[in-house]
Amino acid sequence: MDVLHLRGPLLVGPDEVVGQAWVLGGRLTLERPAGASTTRLDGWVLPGLVDAHCHVGIGPTGEVDDATSEAQARTDRDAGALLLRDAGSASQTRWIDEREDLPRIVRAGRHLARTRRYLRGLAHEVEPEDLVEHVRVEARRGDGWVKLVGDWIDRSRGDLAPCWPAHVLAAGVAAAHELGARVTVHQFGEEGVEDLLAAGVDGIEHGTGITSTTLAAVAAAGVAVVPTLVNIATFPGIADRGEPRFPRYAAHMRALHARRYENVAALHAAGVPVFAGTDAGSVLPHGLVVEELHELVAAGLSRTAALDAATWAARRWLGHPGLAEGASADLLVLDGDPRADLGVLRRPRVVLRGRLVHG
């Protein structure tokens, strides 16, 4: 059997480097196999990147066909994202799991949103009395995650507002936990963050409304945040479109955008687990994970911390190993040390299940 010889260095952790490794039968080993012919691949080796918030299988108006889903997954793969947490999709994408040439996906079922309080065609839209039942369905449909839409514009108020009464939110989270699923929640605004924490959610998506008032509680609870800064960059445009009818909402979205970097820096400094995600799929294109890493650095994270948010720590959080003995060889081979220059991530050679599939 031919063996792939990775001539390293291998970044097995933020500050842990080993000189070389081998790929045998699609899996990584740090022990030289005896008596096998080898193919050499030289370069800095990094675990495949994680996009911790994207949507394979949806477009701007909802479900897409399998060919489009495949193209989305391949675009992420070629950008180096080999593990995707799909934070809600209207499409059935289980067939991707059988493809050796496409990224692994950790699914959160389909979004659960309040009726007429989300982008049309993307979510199950339900009323509070039906939330728990739908949480149970999506907990069984997903891969250990459920995605709720926690706030959205309330047109009667002309601004962001929570979607769920606190007691309903708590019952929904409890139902997911009973089935062994974690719950993550879309949250833009400040109002409602306390209810999320009281309900025991496991993650917050976007998190632009986490301020000094709620930061300490988020950190104490160990709730993970995926800031999706490349998505938050769209807030000024959203504000411009909404201003004629909802000027208060528009001003609010601009304010959330203005303090986005400050908030992410504060989350990281407080010890909140921060992970890289793009929100690709509904509005944004796929393949933006490296742009998100640059955004995390712009927010004040070091390059190594930004890499951690998309590799070693992110994989532990999702229960997938990185460059470990016996792990699936899902990795990137780079022309330099990404801790010194994130630019090398733009030219990855991509190894998936032990095969060179791109670059």
C-alpha cells in the first residue's frame, strides 16, 4: 500500500510541532510504517479548517438542489474548510456523508423561527406552543445540535426583539438536552441574552448584543460564541434597506456593526470560547473561512488564537480530532507557518480522507 509521507512541520496544537507524519489507509500516524513505498508531500501541515456556522443546502430563497449543495461543499473544501457545522438547512444533505471527496458536516437540523420573524423559506416557522415539539424533531434530525432563531425584527416595534417567551425558550432547550443535543441560538440584539443564559443554551451565533452587562455571565456559563464577522459586515447594507420603514432598527443595526470588533475582543479576553464561522449559504457565498480568520485578527485576536478558533479548539468542541494518531487525515499542507502569515491559507493543498483532492 502506498503511504503519503508528510514532511512537516505538523502543527498538532497552537504551540506543539512535530517533524513529520505518514498517512496510511486514510489515517494519520506518527510512526513510520515498515516496508511501504512512500509519496512525499512537503510543507507546513495544519488540521483542516472548521467553518462553525454555515449552511449547505440553502440559498437566498430556501432549499437548493443537490448539485448546488455539492458545489457549496466543494467550495468550502477548496478553501480549506474540511469540517462544517451546518447551522440550519432546509435540504437533506446526508448523501454528502458518503462522499470521500467532500467535507464532513455536523448538522443542526433546520432552523426553528417564530412565524414571519425570519428570512422566508429557510426555517420552520412555528408559534411558541409548538416549539418544544419541533425541537424534538430537529434534535433527532441533526447531529447533536438544534438551531433556534432567538431574535429578529418585530415590525410592530420597528426594531429587533426576542422571538420566544422565556419559559418557552427554557422548555425548548430542556427538550433538546433530554435528547442529547446542544442548542445554539441566532442572537443579534441585547434584549434576550439573559433569557438565553437562563435557559441554558450551549451557543450563541453572531452575539453582537453581548455587552459588558451580560459578558461575565456568558463567560461563566461557558457558552460558545460564533461571531460570523464576515456576515456582520453586511449590517450597514441591511440598515440602508430598512431605514425608510424602520429607522430605529436601522440605527440599531449600525450600532451593532460599529462595535463588532470591540465585542469580539472583549469575549476573547473574558475567556469565552470563540469559534470561526461565516454564515455562508443563505446570502453570503461559501469559501469565506480564511476571510473570517482575518476578521478575527482585525478584532484583536492573535493569528494563533484565530487559527485555534478554526482548528484545534474548534475540532475539540465539535468532537473531531485534528492531527492525532489514528485520526482521519483531513488536513492542509501550506507553503509556510500560518501562525506567522495567514496568507499561506489562501493557497492550500487539501488532503481529505488521506487523498490529495485540491492544490
